[in-house]
Amino acid sequence: MVADSVYGDSRRLGMFLEEREQPYVLALSGKAHVWAGFYQHRVSTLLGSLRQGDSALEDAGGGWRRLSAGDGSKGSRLYEWLRLPLNPPMQEGFERGLLVRRSIEDPDELSAYTVFCGTGTTLEELAQVAGSRWRVEIGFEEAKGEVGLSHYEVRSWHGCYRHITLALFAHAFLASIWAEGIDIEPSQKGVLGAEVGGSESLWAFKRKRGLS
């Protein structure tokens, strides 16, 4: 299932994924609109009604449920979740919905997601998918620092695509090594002949700061 934090407002992307029967959970801004029945609803208006405690709207979603969006640095990331039904898609065996996340500490802090998933998908599963965006963001930050994902001056689409592909492949390789608990000690010269573990290397920089 695809999870994303940027492109939920693009209906073209949603249609593209639905045509291929690819489930998704895409974050929405307040400016986006969703269809329920014969009416188009602005997301910010729906969230405003929930902030005011609209019981009819909450009942339509089966009530709020406290669920984990995955583990964070301080343990399980708990939020309250609500799923509101939207007009069904053309694809058989699938359904659409508006997933709403509410902060436990600040009930006025709401986030919305548009959902396309298989019939019978649980709220727990959707909460986990929505929370997976944090893992994606962490992965991009690691790739920027470890394998130079952002170290490219864009001159062509193909060049940028190849650079991103190779960088993410290198990051995946490193992640698999880290997962095995393997500590890579520099013992050879780099491709340009410089000592990998020299005083000016990235390795030395990280060792000084306890990051290796």
C-alpha cells in the first residue's frame, strides 16, 4: 500500500493508482475536496466540524479509536483515528474513505488522508500505513547524509533519475548491512587513491562525533 505526505491533493494521482488497483493512503491539505453522496466537501470544513464535536460525523465513522502509527524514538506513537466513508470507486472489492488522525495531547490538531483500499481493510492497518511516511522521511534524510542523495546539480531528468536510483540502491545496501549488525572498518584506499580512514574522510568525521 502506498503512503505519502505530499500528493493527496492531486486527484489525477489517485485515479492513476485506482486504475491499477493500487491501494494508497495519501495525506490531504485543508484545501482538498472529497465526495460523499451527492455533495463535495472541503476537507478543512469537515475537520472544523470534528473539532466542534460533530457527533453525527463521528458516528458515521464509527467513533474515534486510539491506535499506534508505529514505533518512534520514545515508544509507540499513539493517536486517535476516525474513518469516514466516501463514494465507492468503480473497482470491485475496493472502497474509499477519509482517514482522520487526532492528537491525544491537542484534540484540535487534526490531519486528513484520502484512502483507497481493499474492502475489509482494518483501521489498524490504515493507521500503520499512514504512520509509515515517517520511516520514508527518515530514509531520505539518511540517504542525503550517507550516500549523497542531494549532491546533484540537476542538468537533465535522466541524469537526476540515475543519480537517485544509484543513491537509493547504495542506501538500501548499507541498511541491509546495518540490520545485520556488521561494522565496516575502512581498510582500503578509496577509488581516488585517498585513505578511506584518513583524517579528512567522512568516516573520520563520524568517528569523532560518535556517529559511526
